[in-house]
Amino acid sequence: MNASREQFQEHVLGLLWRQWSALGVAGQSQPVDRWMLDPEALLLATTSLGRDPRLFDEVLDWLNTNGQFINLQRLQNLGQRFGDLTVLRAMAAHLACRSVHAKWKTLLREKPTVAGAQPLFPGVPVFGLPDELFARHGWQRGPVTLRQLSQPADPHRPTNFLMKLRALFGMQARAEVIAYLLAEESGHPGEMAVRLAYFPRTLQTTLNDLARSGHLESRREGQEKRFWLRRDDWRFLLTWAAASGESAPEFPRWVDWSSVYVALESVARFLNRPDLERASPAVQAIELRACLETLDPAFLRERIHVPPGATGAAYVAAVLAELDRLLK
């Protein structure tokens, strides 16, 4: 279990680093991927899975530069599924110290109630005076020092398509709606509300408003009303080079990153359970299977392909291998 846990944590951190670097966090340059990132889901995943001192503070640095492009209502909606809201509120308290990020005070309406501070970065000693804002929210860490090296998200990378649309259309739901429809070709309000983490009424109103522009089409399919965009009308947004094998650049793929991060959090909790360290492979497999059964069935069907007859240690190894493939 120890080796599996360390390898899993290393690969999760690698994924988070790659995604944040694509958004403008100071780090190594990354290859251009063909799927779009979800900044709210990525931030929430970082509060629980990205508790590495260097990554965490680079993310704070990025938020200090780009925090106005985070949708706080959507962040709170997604935060009901995963992430650590106490860590998020501590980050919000730091951001809200600057007037340009005053909107982050909306995350601080509830007064924190903590019995004592726990280490924010497991296994890392705290040097210097503890940071007061994090301590108020129950987390012990050293003083925050921002390097101010983060950059705005490059609008000419497919990964940053959603950020590009937010800069163009604003911070309401229409940026996500347009990004989703260009990636998935069509959708209906109920489906999109779940996948985009908005209230159904918000999505219905946004879709109806966009339809009035004449650039959004709709049709009835039974009890559902589906909407779609004519992709050729929106090709001016494709400001990156075509990928290998493409005759022209294409819209980036939409990925349900929240389901990915929910799965990674669940497996991280499983790997960090001390009671399973000395348990038999059969017990470990039973507990891991129970962990996966709490996840979205569609996500499991599409992303985790485990041999149906696998049991015991073979089952655990197969699941971890699938997650390793997913992370890479």
C-alpha cells in the first residue's frame, strides 16, 4: 500500500502541475493538449489533492493574478461534491485582502469554527511564524510569500478555451454553455446543468437568451428541447495550429473533470486509510470496490476498465493501473 500510495500521489501532483502550468502557473512548459481545462474543478482538486508547498503557493500566486476569472458560484456548486472548503476559504481570505479580489469575500460569510490547526502540508515542518489567515480556518503553515511569476492563461491554447470565452463573453454561464456545445455538438438544459454545475433555471434562461441571437438552434425531442451551435459560425475562435492528422484546427474536447477529481479523491482516501495497511488483499479489494461504487456509473464505464473476474490483489492492482493510465 505504501508504494501504491506514493506512486498515486506523485502522478496526481504531476497531473495538477501540468494543468496549472497550461493555465499560466510558473513551471515547465507543457505540450498542447486537445481538451479544455475546468479552472473551478482544478482549484477544488488542489485544495485536497494538491497540498504540496510549491504547487499550492504557485496556485495562490496564479489566483492573485487571475482570480477574477474564477466563477465563485460555480466553485461553490462544485464544492458540494469534492475539495476541502476550509482550505478554499483560507485561500479566499488571502485573496480578499486585495480590493481587486473583493468578490472572494462571498466565500467568507460563515465564521470559521476550528478547535486547532492541522498541518496544511503533511510531513512538511512549519518554518517562521504561522500564517494567521490559514490558522483561522484550521490550517497550520508558514507565511505566504508570492513570487508574482504567474501569467494570464494563453488564449491560443486549446486547454484554455473556457478562459478565452470568459474573457470574451463574461463570467456568467454563457461561456460554459458555448464551450460545451461547441465540444459536444448539442445538449439539453437538464443534462448541461449537471455537467456544468449550474442550476437548471440558469441554464434554461441562458440557452433561451442565446437562441434569440439567431446563432443558437433548438428542436424538440420528446419532452426535451435540445440546443446546438453551427460550428462553422464560430471557427474564428480557433486561434491555434491544427494537430497532427487534422486538416484544420478543431474545438477542444470537453472533459468531465469534476468526476475525475471525485474519483481521485475517493481513491486517495482509500490509500490513506491506516486500517487497510495490514489488511488482507481480499479485504482491500472489497473496500476499494465499495469506494468505486460511490462514483458516477457513467464515469466508471467510460474511464475504469477492470477485468470482470479480477479479485483480491489483482483487482486492486488493475484499478490502480487504470487510474495511472487516466492520470497520464
